[in-house]
Amino acid sequence: MFRLCAVIVVGLCCLFSAEAFAGGAVGVVDVSYIMSQSLAAKSIHEQREALREKFLAEISETERVLREEEKEILEERSKLSQEEYAKKRQAYETKLIAARKMAQEKKRMLEEASNVSMDALREHLYLVVEELADERGFELVISNKNVIAGEKSLDITQETLEKLNQQIKTVPLEIKDR
């Protein structure tokens, strides 16, 4: 991974000649930090946790009901014919499979909604970075992951975070049923 980053940085340096940067500067931003510490990112995380807890409660209730049903079936086993027991057991297994599918679907929906919200935040972050680049006269802004060494004054992470927090405090996490 380090080699790939180094190749990208060297490639960028070769692509843009020294003359191209003579009048301008390069900005650096810690995208990962902003995507975890901004108000909107924290809002997404809180919404995700609330929905996850809600889904876990629903799944736990379904599991409780299924455990009770299984217990009843096992208690009735001696009173039922083999055929009746097999039918009840098969109906129970069908419900169990449906419950597992429901849990997987809820997890998928939560992941999808979280990804959509984080993508929306990332897009807004890029707009803020563009604004700051224009204001500061940067010709190029790169992620700090691609920086080995550089002037601290080129780091616009804190400015970006403050401006992003002013512009957007929350991003809705919307679960879309299929």
C-alpha cells in the first residue's frame, strides 16, 4: 500500500512540472479524520447506532417468539403423530429461515443507508475543500495519506472541519425498504 501511495505521489510530481507549482501551493487535508470527527459524521454514527439497536430489539423479539414456539412444539411432540409433528416442525423451520433472512436484510439496509449518507457527506466535504482551495490559492489539494513530509501550513484539515461543521451538522440516514 505504501509503495502504491509513493508511486502516486511521484507520478503526480512528474505529471506537474516545477513551473506549474511555482505560483501556487498544494494543500493537504486529513479526509479520514474529518469523515469521523465532523458533526455530520457523528450524526450519521448516532443515527446508525439507534437504528441498529432498534433492529436488534426487533430481531430479539422475533427470536424470543420462535424459542417459545419451538418449546411448545417439543412439549407437544409426544402428543402428536409423527406427521403432525413434522408439519409443525417444518412450519417452525420456515419461520426460522424467514427470521434469519429478515435479520440479514435489515443489516444490509442499514449498511446501504450508512454508505449513502457517508457518500453525501464526502461529496459535501469535497465542495468545502474546493472552496478553501480557491480561497487559499491552492492549485492542488491532496489527502494526507499521500504526504510523506511537508509544511504544516499546507494542512487545511482544521479549517475544513470548521467550515464543514458550519455548513452541515447532520446528514439523514434513510432506510429504504425494497
